[in-house]
Amino acid sequence: MVQKEDLEVIACRIIGKFRIGGIKLTNPVAVGDNVSFEMEGNKEENKGIIKNILPRENYVVRQSPRKKHALHLLASNIDQAMVIVTVIQPMLKPGFIDRFLLMTEPHNIPTHIVFNKADLYDEEEFAMYAAMEEIYTSIGYQVHLISAEKGIGMEELHPVIKDKITLISGQSGVGKSTFINRIITSTVIKTQDISEYSGKGQHTTTFAEMFGLEIGGFVIDTPGIKTLSFNNLEPEDVAHNFREFFEKSHACKFGNCSHRNEPKCAVKEAIKAGELSELRYFNYIQILEDIENQNYWERHTDF
């Protein structure tokens, strides 16, 4: 669907193939794209053909969960992103935050980390939140604590999202749809409970969709994410986009230091001294290994 400047909505189809950086896309056009199109058929059918996708200011892309050699375009031309997480129900996977940031950091997209379900936290959960808040605020990210279910902390987010295009994402079950329902008064998005058996969320959003806000601006709701992999990145891309590691890397002995086994690595020295997060470093190493393993199997597998 394409919305014209006069707000009329046209059902459009797309012809041709489009790529980002030579990598095949499972969805060549995404929410937020600006396009040119032509009407087709008779006027009553109200249908069109997308002819061109205009240059993007930025985009958020992930490895397709179904086609490991393709990319899935989540959204484009956004002002900021919010990743919704929670400490419990489901339990926090810290590595997911860093993997999500690896989608937005290369394009300099400001990203907010929103911890939901604060009404369920006890002393241990609040301590875990405080530790995570310290890690990410110390390197320049904004961290928020809310309960979308109870409305706690939601008003404080209004000036953050007002008059901006905000991508909302997160793993299934973290309360993403409840969060969006709280800030959209004219639209109700279906929500589901956590599976009692697995403790994992049920998918409620199957495609990205943009909603207007009464306070001004738009939010883009995206499908719940289970895992994030990166067929579009090389190990050096990861090192460059862990912002605090990149800043320290200028003091490394070797210009191409991967911050693993090289001598006189400023990043490892800073971690040992407690200046950088050991958790972030662990997640960094895990991502590097995942990318290298994937690249290895691609080179040694016939397709």
C-alpha cells in the first residue's frame, strides 16, 4: 500500500528486482520508503505499479530468518529506533540488545533501550536493570524503565517520540504491542499472553506497519524477533560498530586489531581495568564467532 501526499492510499505492486549492496532482499520495498508509481487499470480499481524506490536516508536490515543468504528490510527513513526488552517474562537475553544495536549503529540511527514490565520486578530484577542501565548510558545510549501494562513511565517517553518516525522492535513476549497500544489511542493492536509452557512470546505482528500518533509523528511496529544473525557484516564491521571499542581501538598496537589475541590491545586492557563492559565484550566475541562460522560454511558448501 502506498500513501500519497493527499493521504489517499493506493494498492500497489512492484516490478523488477532491488538490492542493497549487492545482497538479495526478500522484500525490496519497506515501510518508510518513498517511491514513485504509476496508476494501472481503470480508476475505480485504485491500483498502481511502483516504478522506483527513491534514495534512502537510512534503513534497518536484518538477515532473513527464512533465507540465510538474503536480507529482510525492516524499515527505512526513520529518525530513531526503540528496542523493547524486559528482565523477566521472558528472561533477559543481554546479547540481543547488542545484536539489535548492530543493525542501527552502522547507519547512525539513535536507539533507545526500553526495559518493560517494571511492575513485575523485585529487588533482584531492579538490580539487574540498574547494571544494564549503567552499561549502556555510560556509552551514550538512552535507557528507559517502564510498565506499558500499568502505564508507568509512558508519559516520559512522549517527548522522545513526538514528531519523529520511530521504529519499535523487540523479541516476542516483551510487551511491544502493549507498548504501542499505550501510545496509539485510535488503533488497537492484538496482543497475546506469554506461553505458559515455554515462557516465550507468541508472535502477534506478522509484518511491519506504520501508525500515526495523536501527539505527532509515527511509530513503525515490527514483527517480534527470535534471533538476529548477520550475513551482511564482516568481523571488522562488528569492531567498528561497538562504539566504545572503536574509540579505544586507536590506541591498539595493530590498526586491524580484532581485540582477541593481539598483543597490546587497548580494548582488552580497558576491559581488564574495568573501564569497559565485560558483558559487552562477551557479546562482541559471540557475534564475531557467529559471523566467522557462517562465512566458513558458505565458503565450503556447494549451493
